Amino acid sequence: MKPTDFAYHLTEYLSKYLPGNTGASHNTICSYRDTFSLLLRFCLDEKSIPIEKITLQTLQRTLIDEFLSWLEGSRGCSVATRNQRLAGIHAFFRYVQLEDPAHLFLCQQILAVPMKRSEQKIFYHLSLEAMKTILEQPDTTSLAGRRDLVLLSLMYDTGARVQEIADLTVADVRLEEPPTIKLTGKGNKSRLVPLMTPTANLLRQYVSDHELASHARRPHPLFCNRSRDKLTRAGIAYILKKYVEQARARDPGLIQEVVSPHSLRHSKAMHLLQSGVNLVYIRDLLGHVSVKTTEVYARADGMMKREALENAYPSISPSEVPMWQKNHELLAWLRQLGH
């Protein structure tokens, strides 16, 4: 059977163009692959279109709209996930319009499918006391406990994404003065993050405990599980959840209901902001492309807003209760008017 134009372009896009031309990360390629796996499943199960017969002309805008509705309705995906899948489809059709201009009109129709607006979620961050309590939970008399303490301390200290921590190798760590760590984030972009002295000391002890200082160990994962494989995102989330539950049992009102690895990143950013650190430095620490992304922390901090307003100008509101509010007979008469 002769391959369809869709099969040819999709194969070239995922296997050659993304890794070779754009340098897309493995996670990005997997995300785009999963998007089209879902689209093919939708075409087969919901539209009864055999996969081997799907062409570019099959993927009209109406079908893409139905696919996006199916994601939200039947699969229960959030608006953010729906938009992520649409972004993958948009990226593919931008590639197709350059490689095969004969389908330019179709591509422009697909690219015109808009992202769906969603409500801005309020993110929660841990207080310094809550963060301290969580870090007090690992059992430092065991190797696993010391690993968990270093892992959580490093996540908080660097404000790293969970995948950035999972991907760390021994070679990414510099323990000589000044101690730094290299984090590789979205789009394979790397950044050097300085380590605070307590975290650097913990990391030195961890490297010594696990005999990671030799040159031969440099390519090895920094954090491993019992199988000596690198920790996964799910594994890191499990470790954090275990110690959050222990901390919550110790002080039930200290930690909010939902805590994820990303909560540590939010918490670090908020604590830096509350300490007076410039947003530009916080942007560089977190690896944001634009400071506009980092501004969400400034908008979310109600305490800083209140302090800024209080310091901006003196209050003109009277501090004492007006005299007429002390006249109980007058107040009783006013209440009767309402009836």
C-alpha cells in the first residue's frame, strides 16, 4: 500500500525535523507524538476512518474542532491540556505549509483554530515554616533518607522543574567554589543556578556517600531509585507526598491540601519576591523566557500589595468610631426605619 501524504509528513516531522532541525527535546517530541496518537484514535474510534486512509485532506478544520471537543467531553481533559494538543497540531501544520505549499489553504484553516481561554488558576505556595517542616521529615540516618533530603532541598533551593531534577547527572554539579548546578529545561535550554551553602554541603555529603566523585560516574543520574535507574517525575512526586503527609500529621493546619513538586518552585519564587529580590533575577533563576511570566508571582502576593498600599500614603480614614455610632437611641431609631 502506498503511504499517504499525511503518513509521510508526520513520520518526517517526528523522526527528522523536530530532533534534527529544531533541536526539540525528547519530552517535546513525545508530547507531539501523543497528540497525534490521540488524533488517530479519535479518527478510528469516533469517525470510523481507517488510519491507513487518513490524508491531509481528511484533517479538515471541522474534524479538528470535533477532536478538541472530544478531548474535553469524552476524555475529561482540562482546557490547558486541550490547548497543549492544539499547539502540537498547529506546529505540525506550520511545518506542512512549508514542505507542501499545495496544502497551504488547509494549513491556514487549521492554524486559525483558536486556543481556548480558561480561568486563571490561583496557585498556592508553602510558607517558610511549612517548607522547613517538610525538610525535617526525612530520616537522615539512612541513605534513602539523606537522598530524599538532598533531593527536596535542591528542588526548593534552585526552583527547578521536576523534570529538570529528574534529568540531572553528576556532571551537572559543580561543588567547587562557587557551587553551581546546571539545569536543562524546556527547549533544551540550560542555565547555571548558584547553590546556597547549606544545600551545597548536603550535596557534597551525598556525592561522598554514593561515591559519585569519580570521573567515570559523571554521566550517571544524580538521583537514582532502588533499581539504579534515574528517578522519574512520578517517583519524585511520591517522595514529596510521603514527607508532606508526615509533616501534615505533625501540624495539620500548616500545609494546604494539594502539594505537588511544582509547589516547591512556586514557593521559592514567592519567598524570593517577599525578600525583595528583583523579578529579573527570579526570572533567570526559574528559566523563564520573559519577565512577564514571572510577574504572576507579584500579582499573586496579596501581602506585598497590602504593604505597598499602606506605605504609599497615610490613611485618611478616621481611626475612631464616629460619635453618632455611640448614640444607641439614634441607632435603634435608624433600625426601625428599615422595618
